[in-house]
Amino acid sequence: MFVETNNIRLHSVTQGEGELVVLLHGFPEFWYSWRYQIPALARHYKVVVPDLRGYNDSDKPATGYDLDTLSADIQGLIERLGYTKAHIVGHDWGGTIAWHMAQKFPQYVNRLAVLNAPPPHRFVQELMSNIDQLRRSWFVLAFQVPNLPEWLIQQNLNNFVIDLLRGQAIRKGAFSAEETKIYQAALEKPGVIASALNYYRQLLWPPNWLSSTMRSPQKVESPTLVLWGKEDEFFSHKLLEGLDRLIAAPFKLQLVADCGHWIQQEVPQTVNRELISFLRD
């Protein structure tokens, strides 16, 4: 289905009834990354999984890839579905948006669950000061170059998808040849790659990163679960330090061994069990 929100249309997959759970995907994915969680959570909740702004079948405007606008997209989605708040679950970029919503727009967030995604201010701080995180995130800086990254990815899309998903997974079986083709097809749609890279460009646009590093972060008032694949090649464990001081509510951090960045696809049963336990607690 398509939902009009914040002057764009978001394509969304929905299943189940009850309290609202919104699942937010990361880069370079789309709703399909939650394929194992949707039916499990839909036994207890109304599950809505949008393609984020710029991805797959959602609208791909030239602007609006800053965290406030991306959060407003999800706030409008919640309201258009007839709810005042939702349980927000996010992975990677979806997790970044989830953190931002819980910190700046807490009235929309019931419970917060984040999978392998640091709070945005922590990521920017580490990127600027930690050589290990800079090494892991070299591509974030490469994406700042105009136009060239889009062209290079487009020319080599098949290998890009395989190297990023299967190559960075600890459990390689999470991404079959058929599944990587599904991701490639979503990225081939006109405008998707440029939109996806605009997330990174907006994050490191000087006024945005300066404001995120210079002001004191707002505390999260929602009960919070963080699930983290321990062998994540993209994020240093240093990003997890001090998270408890950011959360003024019940908080649980669960590290998952023998698992990389793509946690909900590498260990879907573990993620399903932890999410259901946390949301129903």
C-alpha cells in the first residue's frame, strides 16, 4: 500500500492488527530486509514496514534526507494509520532515524528497539575522532563526492550488492543468489542510488554534524532494546560505550556472537525472540 505523509508517498507493507510496530530498514535495503520479522510480529501487532524516502517504490524527491525530515515522514505515517504513537524498530539507517525520533520526538515513540545502529551524534563523534571508526566508515566519506559514487555503483551494481551484503555477513547463507538479485532490482529503480547516498551527505553536511556534536544529546525516555551483531565490520564497539547514560528508561543491550551487521537476516529467530519478548514485556 502507499501512504501519503509529509508531502510524499511511502510504499509500505503491512500485516496484523493491534498496537502499531513500525520497522525501519537500512542502507542499501528496503522493506524486504524485515521479511523474517513481519509474520512473527504480526501475530501480536499491526506491523508496518515502509520503504524509506528514496528507496524502492517510495517517492524519491531531490531533498529531505536530513534526520528531522526523515523522522517527520514516519510521524506522518503513524498518524495517517490512525495511531498517535508506535513501537519503533530500526536497523542501520532505520536505527539512526529511530534514535533521532526517540530523542527529538518522543511523543511518537512507545518502545524503541535498535539493531546495529549507533545514536547519530555518537557516530559523528567517533567518525571525527576514532581512527578505527574512520577506517570502518571510509565509504561514508567517499559518498560525499558528488555524482561519482552513483556512477561507480551503477556500473558495478551486481558486485556492489554481493560484496556489501554477502561479503560483510558472518553467516553467508543469509543472502542467497536469489535474494541478492532482489536487492539489486530494488536499487536499479531510477533515483534510488542517489537518494540513498543523500542520507550520508545530509548527515555530514557541516551545519548538521556541527549541531549534532556540539549540543548535549537529549535523553531517551522510552524503554530501549539494542541488539548488536558482535562481528559488525562497519561499527566499532566503542559506539556502545555510555549508551546507558543516554537512556532514562529501562535499557537492555544484547550482543549476538557469530553475527555481522545484517543481524535480522543473519539470526532471524534470535531477533524475533528478543523483539517479541521486549515489546510484550
